[in-house]
Amino acid sequence: MKKGEFRIFKFPFIFDKNDSLVGVNDYIVSMSANVALGNQFKVQAISTGNTKFQIFKGKIKLFTVYINVVNEYDLFIPESERSQLTFDLPFTVGVNGISVWRGSGHYTAKVVDETVAVVESITRGNDHFNQENNSAVVWVTPLKSGKTKLIVTDVVTGQTSGVDVVVN
């Protein structure tokens, strides 16, 4: 999370009256979970740093949540998806996008040669358990054979990352 942000996340279970929070570092985050919130918990990022907390049912640990608070998000596309996006024409089924795992949450994307492929959409992801920060998927539609580059830009930080696009 970014310092100063307030976010709501989801647990994979419903928080009940027998559950408790243990290990919250109040100087890094302010955190709340209770019966009224159900399967959600609220986090306010106060200062930079790493913290974690556990959810216990009685003395049994159910779940651990790790939170990293930063001053600014770094745009991150996984290495496995940064190498190349390949299509075979006619494209009927298969992977037609890349994932953005981390960034500000506000992205633009463009293909350098729009005669080869075009950006179809950018779809925001659901950030469960703070494993992904402001994730998204950039969908591309192939048009004709050729090579070009897909460029994703984080609108807030100005950071960019490129992926080669090959249409066979």
C-alpha cells in the first residue's frame, strides 16, 4: 500500500466473534476487522515499512496477512509476461493479455504499431490479501502479422514497461 492510503481487502472467510487480530504494528498501519465487516478488513497506511498480522480463532492461527507500505508504487509486470506476447492468426483462443502486478492503479497502454495489434482494454484486478497492489490486465487484439511493442504507463508515477508483441 501507499503511505496515506485507506483500503478495504477481503478475507477468504467470514470474521466471527471468536476471531482475533494479533501482531498489528500501529505505527505502520491502522487495521480493523470485526463481525460487522464480515469477510472484509480495513487498512490505513500510516508510515512506510513492512508488517504482518495474524487472525486467530481461539488459539488456532487461521490466516496471516503481510502488508508493505511504500512512499510510491513501482510499476511491475512479471518477468514471465514481459518477455513476449505471441499470437497466431486467426486468433480464436489463447492468452491475449499481460498482467500488471503493482503500480498506482492508474494505467494507460498503447501498441506502437496499431496496424499489427491494438489495446482492447485495461481491466482492474481484485487485490486480495495485499499480494498484488493495484493489479490490472491489459488485453490486446491482434490484427495482422508483424512485430510491435506494447507499452504500459503508470499515469501517476510516469513509469513505463514494454512487452514485445509478435503476431504470426
